[in-house]
Amino acid sequence: MMRNFILITAACVAVLGSAATGHAETIRFFEPGEATAEDLMDAMTGPQSNGVGLTRGATRSGAKDGGGLRGLPGASPETTPAQSGGVVGYRIRFDFDSDRISQRDAPFLSELARMLAFPEMRDRILVIEGHTDAVGSDSYNLKLSKRRALSVRDYLTDRYGVDPLSLQIIGRGETAPIDPIDPESDANRRVQFYLR
């Protein structure tokens, strides 16, 4: 009985500790064509009033109807820069082993660039966090995730004139899957954004 109490207490402390350090954040996912610059600003700076707030490790299945949730909460071992607000997730449709951005994702990135032009964003840094699935080695996936984040940064600076000093890239590799039940799922190939 005492052993069970200690195990339960340790589990509670671990969960509370990860929440306090920011490792278990809420991610708001957008589907292609559903985000405006104002929506992105609200998701990153204010209360999450419309859309689905998810804990890292869960993903929305289904489109604009809200769908169901699948996956389990998961914490990442890598720390991220201090963020101020929510995390926006968007599944840029990277092909396997690719960092090329498709035209399908242009409307989302256009709205992101428009958000970055708001006066409130003048002193903010947008963190662009690249992720991969678990196919391949850890070191290769870390490099690929950095290339994906860099690809998004270059797209924003080249197409929309976003100041590169207002963007920070991070590669997370395969360390923070959205679908931890299937780490090799293409759902894990994505980019997330947050402000600091």
C-alpha cells in the first residue's frame, strides 16, 4: 500500500513538474485555409477561444469539424526558449526526407507573414520549430528538422520581406512526436510556431 502511494505521488510530482517547466504546452492546430493573421495572433498571445487546444502528443483527426483526438500527452526532453503565449501547430506537407514547402501551404505562411507585420509584433521573436517522424537516425532527423525550420524562415524572408532577425529556428528532430503511438507517422512531420 505504501509503495503504491509513493509511486502515485512520484507520478503526480512528475506531471506537475513538467507543466510548471513548460514542457507540456497546449498546441492549437490549424488546417489549410482556416487561419487568418488575427487568428494566429490570438492563438499565440491570447486565450484560445476558437479552435481546439491540444496537449503536445495529441493531434486532431478530422478537418474543420473538430474531429476526434488521438495520441497521448508526451513531454519532450529538449528545452525551448521561454515562450510567451500559445503554440501554433501547422502540418506543412513536407514530403518524406524533404524540406521543400508546397504551394498548398502558401496561404498559411502568407497569413503568418501578415501577422508578423502587426505593430504589436515589432519587438517579438517568432520561434519556428521543425519536427520529423522517427524514420532514420536521431542525428539525421535533427538536421532535417533544422532544415525544415530554415526553409520556413527563408520562405517568410524571401517572399514577404520578414526581418530574419525577428525569426529563430529550432530543430527538434523526432523528440516530440504528435503521434507517439506511431512515431513514424507522417503526422509528425510538421512545424510549430510560438512567440518569445
